[in-house]
Amino acid sequence: MKMVKLSDRLSLSVLVQGFWRLKSWEMTTKELTDYMNLCIEKGVTSFDTAEIYSDTLCEKLMGEAFEQDKTIRNKIQLISKTGIFAEEINGRRFGYYNTSYDRILQSCKESLQRLKTDYLDLYLIHREDPCFDPWETARALKELKKEGLVKEVGVSNFDPFKFDALNKAMGGELVTNQIEWNPICFEHFNSGMMDYLTVNKIHPMIWSPLAGGKLFKGEEEHCKKALEKLKEIAGRHGEEAETIIYAWLMYHPVGALPLLGSNKPKRLELALKALDVKLKHYEWYEIYTASGQQVLR
Ligand SMILES: NC(=O)c1ccc[n+]([C@@H]2O[C@H](COP(=O)([O-])OP(=O)(O)OC[C@H]3O[C@@H](n4cnc5c(N)ncnc54)[C@H](OP(=O)(O)O)[C@@H]3O)[C@@H](O)[C@H]2O)c1
């Protein structure tokens, strides 16, 4: 498996297993440790979760797996995130952000307890926070690194301005931005984030690379168009559309790390096959324009 160097202290497997949907997988702890071990055996050694996933349950279930099979934790790079909260306020559930110093320190320590580990390899601020003091957030992240509770820090879903603000306060220590990108989502191309990351040699992690499965439902016109083109290109390579999507993401010079969202071994295999696909340069643009959302000038 190709490892991507995010810093001198941290490299991640180019394909990262995501656990956001873990609750819906309804696995026993044994089934979960078996799946984690399968990922490790295939070289997918980086695992992604977050405090907010299923209201902390995702971290708790992963922690139970690490406790049941104590060999797993030392073989993986563990990533979690903080900053998004949801609670019952006056009888209604309300979601908001908190990237204050105290909250970040508390959240990280709670995540470590749930995950039954002493440290995280990578800790991310989950979303841009409009009520955000980059200096305060940076102070918390630096403190966590100093205490050895996290190896490296980064962000998720940040635009170039917010990334720059926090990275300035961090003295340039942010190692990634975890962003959405797939054949029907181009937000970070249009914001300039992709160019920002490429020129600064910062590798993004890519969430919902298959658009959360929406692409395959074919309910919306732009999904239908994208899928039709993906199947045509897949036919040329003797592969499936999913494999072509992962190959397309990894073709870009930014050096992206796609996150896998399923627990099905056959879908893991389809992702792994992408490592051997050689896309033609024009095929990258065929996919970029397929949904009709992006136009080449
Ligand atoms: N930072 C953030 O804000 C953020 C946001 C969202 C996600 N993430 C991370 O990114 C990871 C991946 O995101 P994701 O789960 O949305 O990834 P994804 O791969 O885009 O979507 C996975 C979903 O697509 C379905 N799917 C895959 N292939 C399919 C096919 N051929 N036909 C129909 N459905 C298909 C899967 O169903 P099956 O379960 O049946 O295989 C699963 O429900 C998450 O686990 C999480 O770690 C981060």
C-alpha cells in the first residue's frame, strides 16, 4: 500500500477507512475487529472517525473493538475530529460549533477515553466555525501536541481563508484539510482550495468520494450523466465505476487520500484496484465535466 507523508511524524495509507456509518452497519464487536483486521491486511491502515459521529457512539464502538483485539491500535493511524456539537436546547435539538480552547482540550481527552487509546495520530477541527478565534484554537491544538495526546493536527471543510487563518496561528503546522470531492461535488475546485493545497504541498483527505452512494441511485439528472460517463470509462479499463472514481481522485497532483465509506469487503477490493488503474489524461477531464456542473473554459 502506498503511504502518503503528511509530515515527518505522520504518514497515512493513501486509502483511508471511514467509520461514520458504523452504527448503521450493526456489527458485533467481533465482526468489527474482523473488518478492521481485513483493512490492515490489505494495507488500509488509517482509520477515520469523529466525536459527533452517532453522537460519540462511533468512537465508543471503535474503542470496544480496540479493547477486544489489542493488536489493532498499534497497527493503525487513528484520526478523529472535534468542533461540532448537537444538544437538546429548550426541547429542540440544535447543532452548533465550538472551537474554544477549553472545549477542544476536553473533547480530545473524552475521545481518547472512548477510543481507549493514549493518543491520536491526527486530530481535525471538523468544520469551519463562524465564531472562531484562530489564535485560541491554535493554542489548544499546540497544547495537545505538546502533551503528546495528538501527533499531528489539521482541519476539515475549511475554505482557503479559514485554513490560512488557522495555519498562520499554528505557525504552518496544519497537515491536511479533509474535504468533500466526487464526480458531482466541486466546491473546493471552485473555492481555490485545491490550488491552495497543491501549491503548499498539503495532501487533502477526501470524504464521500462516491457521493455517499447517491451517484449510483441515478435519481438526479447530473448523477445519471456522471454515472453514464464513469461506466463508459470503466468499460475501457475493464473495471467498475467505483474503481474509476478512486483512480480519478488519486490522479490529481494534489495527492489526495480518499476515505472509504463502506464495510463491505467487495467495495474495499474495488477501491484497492484503483491503485493499478492508469487513467488517460483526457479521461480525468471527461469525468470532471461529465455531470455538467463543471465547464472547461
Ligand atoms: N469531514 C467530514 O465532514 C466528513 C463528512 C462525511 C464523511 N466523512 C468521512 O468520510 C468517510 C466516507 O464517507 P461516505 O461514507 O459518505 O463515503 P462514500 O463512499 O461516498 O459513501 C458510502 C456509501 O455509498 C454506498 N455505496 C457505495 N458503492 C455503492 C454502489 N455501487 N451502489 C450503491 N451504493 C453504494 C455505501 O453503501 P454500502 O454501505 O451498502 O456499501 C455507503 O452507504 C466517512 O466514513 C467519514 O469517515 C467525513
